[in-house]
Amino acid sequence: MTTSDSGKDITLRIAQNPEADELLGRSPLAALVGMLLDQQVPMEWAFTGPYTLARRMGSDDLDAGRIAAYDPDAFTELFTAKPALHRYPGSMARRVQQLCQFLVEEYDGDASAVWRDAATGDKLLARLNALPGFGVQKARIFLALLGKQLGVRPTRWREAAGPYGEAGSRRSVADITGPKTLVEVRAYKQEAKATAKAAKAAKKPGASPESPGTSSTRGRRASEKQPGTSPKQPGGVS
């Protein structure tokens, strides 16, 4: 993935770290893993993850076959070592290993084969959605990233990516090309989250003020929540 279909070198600025972005630009698997990690953490943290993981594995790239065959406990330790690769390192280690196992079984470990011969946007979306850890929203965002920045543009890819494929949008990681657009995308996601929260509250007609003890009960329940809870699907605001 060093060059696009047009022969131009690819330069990404998602992780805001030159070494991490260089890996994302040349490694299809690193890009997929970064997208998988992009939930419940800042976007640049998620997309720096593949570079950090590769270094901890003593390599300059990620290998699906090696990750798929890695001892699960030892692989988890690569994620939990300080600084942790994710807010939920144990859960995400399992998801990354499951993704690589799927790639080995279905694509001989070649991540780029997921999109190499996909003739249409809908076909590519279906393939991405079939990847472990990739819901429809995450699949559409990655499809948009492929089309907007990585030169992978099957027929009607923008339509398949939905709003994330819109030219000039600032909705997702697919639109991040540097510090300025990172700030714009983050602002959009925060606004979208606030709007969704307000809409949810508005759907509760006649909601009365909290009765005595409600707040303390909520606080007690929150304190009883076990650490290491699995992340939600898909990723939240980051």
C-alpha cells in the first residue's frame, strides 16, 4: 500500500506520529488493525497502536499469520504492557487476534486481498462488514478511508460508504489529513454525541426529577462496575 492505484506515494497523517503514519501508509494490515482499535480511545492513540504493536513484536510490520498463531496470553501481554495499547487492552488483543485468524483462513493472511478485487462499493462493504470487530459503521468508515486516502475506489464506493464517503466532510478518521482536520473531525463527533444524547433525553416525556436515593443508587452501581469491561461497538467519540 506504499503507492495508490495511480502510482502516487501515499502519505497518511492520522496518528500524528511520522513513524506510525508511515506504517499505516504501507501496511494494509496495520491500517485494518488501527481501524479496529478506533473505539473508546482518541483516534491518534488507536492508529498509533499498530506501530507500537509491531515494535513490541520486534518487527517493522504486522504479520497476520504470526499474530494468528501467537499464544493468546502472551499476545495479551503485548497490549497490557505499559503504556497499554488501548483503554481495553485485553478485549482488543482478542479482537486483533480474531481478525488476523479470519484473514489467514479467508485471505491467506493478505489483508489487501479484502479489497483488491472488489468490483463495487457494495461488494467491498460486505467484505469489510464480515471482518471480526467490524460493524456496518466501522466498515463504512474504513471504506471511506480506502477511497479518500488510499486510492481504493471500486464503482460507487462513495455511495456504499454512506455519509462518510461525502467529499469535503469531517465525519471520521477518513477525513483526517493533519492536525487541523483532526480537530475538525473531533469537534464534529463531539457535537454528534451531544445531539444524540439530547435526542435520547427528549424521548422520555414526563420525566420527573430524580427521586430521593436515585443519585446515590446510580453512584453505587457505577462504583460496582467491574474494570476491564469490553468496549462498545462501534467506537465512541474520540
